Amino acid sequence: MAAEATIQISDLRKRFGPTTAVDGLSFTVSPGQVTGFVGPNGAGKSTTMRMILGLDAPDAGTALIGGLRYAALRHPLKHVGAMLDAAALHPARRARDHLLWLAHSHGLPARRVDEVIGLVGLESAARRRAGGYSMGMRQRLGIAAALLGDPPVLLFDEPVNGLDPEGIRWIRGFLRSLAAEGRAVLVSSHLMSELEDSADHLIVIGRGRLVADTSVRELLAAASEDRVALRTTARSEAMTVLTRAGATVAATGRDTLTVSGLAAGRIVALLGEGAVPFSEVSAHRATLEEAYMELTRDAVEFQAAPLETVEGESR
């Protein structure tokens, strides 16, 4: 499976009239890991995924699955499974029937339909009409459709949308289990907290261009830098002692400081020498959301304007 389980994007470009949606994008989605695909609204994520699946034609560059364009795949469902829009269902069609016609189009047996229904936990609702499904149930049905051909490559666009807490926990573990089987799993999401718990690698784009291609671990380590969180009831005294020692100190709360430039052990020693009380010294660990916001600060297409007063009135 591993030889086929790769998505390769090379110098991909796409314009819609005067708008450049994807601009020279290159990256690889490797087997055996969950790759998060993130970026601000309008960054080009959906367009890129559509080009991978042959739904949009690139103006230049290539999007290959296992070394082939999607259009060259003889039985696409056996090479790549995708869920881009969980609402793209005929509301009058029963869920099992929806999966059956997809299976028959690729010569897959009915037993495979029942297998994927079981994998996503829809056994009790399989014979209900899709129009009566909740958003979370539609997400599960979309994932089942993507899995029909047991493909080595999977693409999911916002798979957590509409899921309840139990469903979110399920999809988190499910994505990891799919990658553990040797599949390449590409997941687009706006929920950084979910990707932090499920993704191994991260592709960050902004304005159609690559911003970062890195492991989640490396990104978090870089964002955390050498910062140390300090809790003290003597904030001013602590700031004075640590600043004199060459640290950069920022007040982050009534009794909390963030210290850069000194190791935690050195901070403890300096505070002890200066008889400055403290209750906590811990290495700061950035969240994926913090790291993402820092990376994409200059890549946001639309930013909310600050509150201003116009002719004496607030707006």
C-alpha cells in the first residue's frame, strides 16, 4: 500500500478570473501519518483538494496520487477516498442505498457497504433517508463512502463539523488508526485543537502559497521557543531581578509572567537568591492555535477592523 499512498503537489497554480487561488504550491502527503491542511479562509485549501481529485483543472503544475493524475486512475475509489462536502447527498435516498450505488460503480460487493457502515457506527441508521440525518451523521456517511474501496489515500475536508463530543473523540482516533495502517490521510480543518491531537504533519498555506511544511512537534517546539511561565505574588520584584539577568519578561496576568532568555533552572536560582517568592516555574508550551496564528498573521485575506468612533458614534 505504501508505494501508492502518496499525494504529490508540484508547482500547482490556479486562477479564477483575476483571482489567484493557488500560486506555485508544492508539497507531499506521505503514507503512515495524518497531515493537517490549514490556512485562513480563501487560502486555496478547497481549490487544491479539488485539483487533486480532478474536479478543477490546474493552470500549471501537477497533483498526483500514487504518481498518477486522478483522471488516469482506472478505479478511483480503490486509490483515493474523499469527503469534500458531507451535505452532497440525495435527501430521499437511504444511506445504505447511497453507498450501494457507489460500490456497484466500482464492482465492490454489498458486504463492503455493510463493513464501512459498521466502521463509522451507522448500523442503526443505515436504512433511514439521508434527508433526516444530522450534520454529524452525514459526516459519518461521507467518511463511509470514502472508505468503500479501501483506498491508500484519503482526503477529508472539515470532517469534525457537526460532530458531538463523542463523535469528535471518535474521529480523532479513527484518523490515527487509518494512518497507522499505512494510508496517507490529508485533513483540512479550522479546528487547531483537533489537529493538535490527531495530526502528525502540517501543511500551512496562505494566499495560495506554502507557508509551512513541518511536523506538528517541530512547529510547537519552535513556537514555544525558550519561554518559561512564572507565577509569583511579587511580580514587580521578579521582573526587576530577571531583567537585570538579561531576560525578556512580559506580564501576562495579575500574578503571572512569561520569561524568555533564561532557562527554568536559572530563573529558580535567581529568584531564590533575591528572596522573591514564587509558586510555579514551568516551560511554556505553545498550542497549535498559537503557532498557526503566528504563521498566518500576514496571510489572512479578511481581517476585522478595530472598533473606531466615527463622528462621535461608536461602530
